[in-house]
Amino acid sequence: MRLTKSEPGDMTPATDILPDLKLNKKKDHLPKKKMIARDVSWLSFNARVLQEAADPTVPLRERIRFLGIFSNNLDEFFRVRVATLKRMLSFGKSAKVHLEENPDEILDEIQQIGIQQQREFDRIWKGIEEELRAEKIFIRTEKQLNKEQQKFVLSYFDEEVRTNIIPLMIESIQHFPFLRDKSIYLAVVLARQDNSVRQKFALIEIPTAILPRFILLPSKEGEHDIILLEDVVRFSLPNIFSYFGYDKFESHIIKVTRDAELDIDNDVATSLIHQLEKGIKDRRKGKPVRFVYDKDIDPLLLEYLMRRLGLSKKDNLIPGARIHNFKDFMDFPDAVFTNKQLHHRKTFIHPLFVNAPSVMHVIQQQDVMLHFPYHSFDTIIDLLREAAIDPNVTSIKITAYRLARNSKIMNALVNAVRNGKQVTVALELRARFNEEDNLRWKTRLEDEGVKVLIGIPGMKVHSKLCVIKKKIGTKIVQCGFVSTGNLNEKTARVYGDHCLLTANRNVMADVNRIFAYLEHPRHDIKFLETCTTLPVSPYSMRQFFLRLIDREIKNARHKKPARMILKMNSLSDPEMIAKLYEAAKEGVDIKMVIRGICCAYTENKKWKKDIQAVSIIDEYLEHARVFIFHNGGQERVFIASCDWMLRNLDHRVEAAVPIQDPVSKQELIDIMNIQLSGNVKARILDNDQKNEYKRDQSGKKIRSQIEIYKYLHEKQYPV
């Protein structure tokens, strides 16, 4: 049975929507050879990002951005995953039960792949530099400056840089200075041309957190000269060290990546806030897990640094080129490019909201599906602004995971409190690398009178939910949304997500039940047990999707049509993968769009049907989770906040929502079919992780993100 719509905003649940399920404590884990190692699969994903940087059809500015994304991804991978593997290695044999392979074997493979990818990265960057020069854009080193530029650099150093650096004579310091994780350092060899004094080593932190990494130099007409901040420092070394009597300098950029895991325990005697604050401080001194250095570095300097940092050859020593911390290149100056090179498709307001005086009024009449970044995120902000000033709105409840630095969402909620509304924000303080920002938001929101829920011990709140209550006379009406993406207006411009705006009574009732659980987590999960429409983690999500897959398996066994379309960021949960293997063995047609980690093999001679899986890397980051089941011809379509990973299904509060509105449902099906037909930016996920592009024999090129934009831009909606 399916949900049957009885009146606008009301859906009556059938008995099999969410069956009476209990948490499955026992997991049937697969033998290790049944799955691709998670970390190897992740490196394969980052190789796809590197492919975009190498693709000559991608605009030059975007190719540079993809190099920055690759670098930033890799930094986080070492901070989190490699750090975790090193921790597991210290546990010895007990670690093996938690990993697909031996930690030391994975670390060796990561080291080998990392060096190969670094070489490919350097090759791509060298080619991009040549293309920049062809466009009259030149990245000048300290040795390539004309007299006017030399004068400019010295002036810039004296006025902006000098007071922001502290040169350290590291051989004279008993305790080696602490090297920060996200910083780059200039390691300097000081000497004299006549060799009259012994050479010395010095270290300078490049102040990229304070000053821009890229400085535009005086240039000829029609040309753009750029110098990196570290090269400004390099050029000024004689001024910095002149009083030491040195006149010969060699300098090389180095960086250290540290363990970023926060040690958060469940000690009730210590508040989560204090644990987080301590964890953030300790993170800055985490154990080094990677050391990247200029491959041309002085051997004696390298040996000295390794000894003082306590590093060995097993500590992911990565020789690179002259430039490190390439993540800054995501902010490469736009001013040097033409408008054509910076062209982006503009987001647009969903047609149903273009001339609508009230967002809430539209939602009360019908469900609306927003597809970011094609549709503008402004509709969500307008909804909350409208709720903040509507005299009939009594309360707003919302979850928040990763917020924009100057969040318009949060500002709207602050205004709602000032207008007398009751506002509740479930703010996940442990969102990795956003902990400090979220702690600041907690303080500000509470100062304004917002009720802030700070999560559940041992479980992150990752669901994307909102419910707005409005009193009209004696009647209470509700509307809100369930989304796949963060409530972040900045990332919504580049993250591909779906958001269901709805006034459906059953959906809103379940959203209220989830908030009741978040407000009273010590009452165990009884509030989640009463959800009738939304599958939720950690209570029913896993079993719910397993049951839907079982239904497809049963249909396949009876020679009936059986198929699934699954879209996720990551697929690594052993139990879900085992069930997909079972379905493939029985002949279920399985098509998947997986952006990142895919631990599932997709081909097996024992299966009746191989799994078809692709990964799409393009201008927008594919972030949505969509699940479509044929269900005997009565298709079931869901969007969700979760991937099929152990952490999402068992250790986070997540929510999926069935899409019942016919227009929204067909939109999602059409969008998924467009993505599956794509053959320009889609890579095939095969057993060998080769990342081969999917190509159409007919020669017709389908770039799915462009086709989706056209589809949504031209779509007509019944009013």
C-alpha cells in the first residue's frame, strides 16, 4: 500500500509505511574480501576530483579550484582517516575487527597512492601554469620581479607582512616550536657566500590566516602578475636576517598535517561544551600524520626537521613541488580572469514562488520540491523571515549542522525571537571542523533567547528538519521541510541537494516527534518509535530500507520487474552492501550514483545482473541522497539526510521522507534518469576503481548537471 492523499496537507499512512521495528544490535559483517577498502575507495574519489583539474574542457579558473578542492580533501583525509588508522595500529590485533584490512597494510597503500597522486597533481599544475601564461596571467617567484615589482614587494612586506611574522632560529631553541596544522612554513638555510660561518636553520610561519595568499603586482597593460605571500617573504629574507651577517639563503615550504579527532567521552561530570573546548585546543597539538615538503629541500635541513618533529619514513612523508597548501587556490583571484572564464549558470526562484506573496501560503496548498543549486536557496530564507514576522506564527523548530559564517538562517531565527516566537535550534556542536563556529552560534542564539539543543551523547544530529507552527483562530496549522543538505546559503550555491517543503500532517507530526526526542533524549527512543511516516535513524532506517530491498528481491525471484535507483555520497555499510549483493544475485536491476566512497563491488560472475554504478564530479558537488524502489510498479521515492554508512544508520539522528506529491515525485525520477544517462562527467565505479569515463556509443553527449538545469528551468507547474 502507498500513502493516499485525502486532502491538501494531509496524508493517511498505510500500515506498511513504517512497520514495528526494533534496533538490530547484531550486524552480519562480510568477509574482508567482499568489500573494497573504504580508504582506498576514498582516494579513488579524490582522483576523480583530480581528473576534473586535468580536463582541458573545464574552464581554467575551475580547474585551479579543483586542485584546491583536491588538496583540501586530502588534508582532511589525513587529519581524520589516516589519524584513525594510526590510532588503530597502536591497538594491535584488536583493531582488525574494526577495519576491512590490516591498518599497516592500508597505511602502506595510502602512502603509495598518495605519492602517485602528488606526482599527477604536480604535472597538472605545471600544465595549468603554461595555460595561465598563454592568458597573460603570470605567477612570479621572488626571482622573476622587475624593478618596479621589487620596490612594490619590499613596501608590501614592510607595511603588511613584517609585523605578522616571527622568524625562529630553530637550532637555538631547546623545545622545537609547535607547527600548526593548517599553516605553511618557510624553512630557511642561512649561510655566507664565502662559507666563513656555519650555516644555520630558521623557520617562518607564513601568515595566510591574516593576509591574502595572492598579491597582485604592478603589471603591463593586458597582463596580470601575481606573487604568492611566501615569495614576498622569500624576497625579503635579506632584510629579515641581515643583522645576523648572512648573505646566502635557501628556503623551502613545509607543512604538517595533524590528527584532528576530538576525544569526546560521555563523562556526565564534564559538560559537552567543556569537552569540546578542550578537544579543540588539544586538536591543535595532535600527533603529526603527514609531512609534506619541497622535494628540492636541503637534505641536511630535511633530516634535522624530521628528527626534531619525531618523524620516521613511515609517517607519510610526501615530497612535493614548490607550492603547498593548495586549498588556498580555491580563492585564486577572480580579477585576473575574463567574465567568460568566470561564467556560472544563475540560480532561479522556483516558479511557484516567483509571484507568491507568501511562501507559507503556497506550501499549505501543495508540496514543493526545491533542487539546489538550480533553485535559489532564498526561498528557505524567505520562509523563515516570513515566519519571524507573521503574528500568527507561534513557534519554529529547526536543526542545524554546518552554518554559513554570517548565517541569514540564524539571523531570521533571532528576529523571530525578538518578535515573540518560541524558537528551538538543534545545533550539532560536533560537526567536524565546524565546532568552533557552532559554539559561537550557540552563545549568540542563547543570548537572544533561542532554546538551543546541543545534541545527544555518542550520537550526532545530522537530520535536516524544520517545523513552523501557526495559529489561525482556534486551529493550529504546520508547515516546514525535510532536506538532504545543510541549511547553509553559501554551500547551497554549489551543493546539489533536494528539499521538500510541505504542510503534510503526518510528515509534520513525525518531525515534531523527532524534536521531542531531541528535547528529551534520556527517554530513550520512544518518540522515534511512534514515527509513522518518516524512516529515522537510529531506530527504523536500516530495517526499513532492508525491507524495501527484500521486496525487490522477492519480485525478482517471481520473475517480476525489480529495480532500484540509489543515490548517496558514500556506501560503506557491510550489511547494506551484503543485501545489495543478494539483490544482484537474484537479478534485481540496481543503478547507483555514488559521489564518494563506494565499498561495494559492482561485478560478479555469480550474479544474474551486475550493479551499474557511476560517480558524477562536475561544477556542482553532488550531495543529495535519493532512493527509488520499483515496488511492483507502485514506485516508492525517498530523499534522506543519510548515506548508507554505519555511522549514519546506527549512530546519528537522520531522517528520510517519502515523496508522495506526484509532481515532486516525477521530478526526482526524471532527475535521476538524467544523471544515469549522463556520459560527460560520469565515471564508472568498477571493481578496480579505474575511474573510466562513461561514454555513449551514439556519440551524443549528455552533461547531466546542464541537462537538469534546462529541465528545471523550462518546467511548467500546475497552479
